[in-house]
Amino acid sequence: MLSNDRNFKYLIFDLDETLYPSDSGLLQEINRRISQFISELLDIPFREADVMRESLNHKYGTTLRGLRTDYQINVDEYLKYVHEIPLEKYIDPAPWLRTMLISIPLLKVVFTNSDIVHANRVLERLGVRDLFSLIFDVHAMDFQNKPSSQVYSALLTTLDAKGSQCIFVDDSVRNLQIAKKEFNMFTILISSQSLSFDGVDVILNDLNLLETILMSIL
């Protein structure tokens, strides 16, 4: 049984492959469009562009940051291109998610390396947009990104909160580890992996288990 003596106030979620299933295919399509954008931008074969996408993502944390740094791209054109996707092909409305979020007595926040337009579309499609008090996106991060420490600091400043008041749910171990080690957030990983990770408090193989976990600490 977990215990809470920290007076939690905020429940913070990553967006992609956290609030919707990782097997939806949506992020794979976004990545495909990012590679296509690179292919057209640099006039190189798609396969080469796909390798570059992964390399930039690994080096900079997001491909967008890499493209801004190395190629000075038009960010608005990039974001529109990679997210212009019919969401109904990939994710369905989630009444169970809405019910669960309503039942959790914390303020809900989205903390995403994506942009607010994409986040709004996803949340609207899921049927939960009105339940979130803030979307902290790549614009709010001044085009930095998780897991950079400064974007966590910026989020906490915006919330006027301490890390110890926050529960952070993400599908990325490295994003959670920074949140835990540097800001003392309570961290929950959404993953099918059963391995334990330093800096991760709880691992859930399905988001629908979140309510049960949280009710044991709130």
C-alpha cells in the first residue's frame, strides 16, 4: 500500500501514447510525417530522412528541436504538416477516461513536447478537454522540451507549485527520472515493461489502472 504525506495538488499527464493507447498507430503516423517533412525539406530519400529523424530525436530530445537548431525551419509549417492527421482513424472517444479523471480530486495538466493545437485536438477526440486546467506545450517551453530541467522548472513556476505536490504520468522513463530526481515529483510510468527503473515510483501497463493506484495515496 502506498502512502501520501505530501498534499498532492496536480495530476500531470504526458499526451501522446499516455492518454491514448500506444498501439493506436497515431504516433507512428506522426513520425512518418516528420520523416516525410525532412525528406522534402532536404530533398533526400525517405529512408535516409527516417534515420535522421531518429538521430535528431536522440541528440536533442525532439526532432523539432534538432531541426530548429541545425536547419532553422519554419516551426509553424512543421507543426501543421506533422499533425495534419485524421484522428478518428487512430483514437476513439474514451468515456471511461472521462469518468476516471472526474473521480480523481486533483487539478489536471497536460505537459507535452507537442503543440497546443495537436493537444487540443487529441483531448477533444478523447472527450476530456474540459477536464484539464492547463496545456503546457512546446510554445510554453520556449521550444525546449522534456527531459530538459528548465521546462519542468517553467511548468512548476506557471503552476506556482512544488514538485512534491505533483503526480506525473508519462510513457517515457527519462522524462520521469528528471521529474523525480530533480523535482521530487511522484512518477508513474505507463508501459508494458515489468522492469523497475530508478526514478519511477509506479509502473502501470494500462492507464485505466491509474484510479486504483491514486486512491491509495490521496
